[in-house]
Amino acid sequence: MTTLKEQLQEDLTAAIRNRDELRSSTIRLTLAAVTSEEVAGTEKRELSDDEVLKVLAREAKKRREAAAAFDNAGRTDQAARERAEGEVLADYLPKQLSDEELAAIVAAAVAESGATGPQAMGAVMKIVKPKVDGLAEGGRVAAAVKAALSG
């Protein structure tokens, strides 16, 4: 079974062969981020698939934020490219939870913790975070918890 990093390298080779500039440049940048993460710290190490997924999620978030910034600056062509790169990265990430699924997990966590009111947000987040790690962005989770506690 191939690791996620090996899969990225194989897909990079295929993208180069197919002359897919968008895909090859996006995967190259992602592999560079993975390598950077591997050599960070006191000694070089091989990242696990979970750690590579975290790097991929971080890179995808950068693309979303960059697209929003380019939109605000009126640079729609560059924003479209950032979104396209984000879609390439999304192919490697696990499917994100829908709003309904996230709300159900948050509601169960609120009931489990017995939380009442926004001051208990930390306790609820502590229960929700491990269940949705990698399946929902932190901002979405926090917004769902805040909505559940205030409403």
C-alpha cells in the first residue's frame, strides 16, 4: 500500500507527463511543504499519512484565504487560480462533514457536557475536536458550537 506522500509523487509524475501545469505546480508546492515539515526541528523524519494530511489541509486553507484576499483586491483571475489549486488539493483530503452532520456532532457534545451558555464553549470544543479532526475546519466547528450554545 502506498503512502500519501508516494501517491503525491506518482501524481506529480503523471501530471508532468500529461503537461497539466496547474496540477503539477500545485503538487510540487505541496510536496515542498511536506519536505519542509519533515526537516523542521532537530532531526529529519518521515511524516505519517496523518501528518501529511495536516500539511495538505494547511495548504488548502492557504489557497482559500488567498482566493478571498485576491477577490477583495479585485484580482479575479488570480483568485480563480487559487480556487483551482484548492480543488486539486481537495482530491487528497477526506470528505468534509456537511453542516447537518457537524451540527449533530456538536449537539451530542453539548448534551454530553451539559453545557449551557457561551462560557462552556471550551468544554464542548474539547469533546467535538477529536471527533471532527480533519473532517471539518476549525472555524466552522467553532461557529457551530457557538451557534448551538447561544441558541
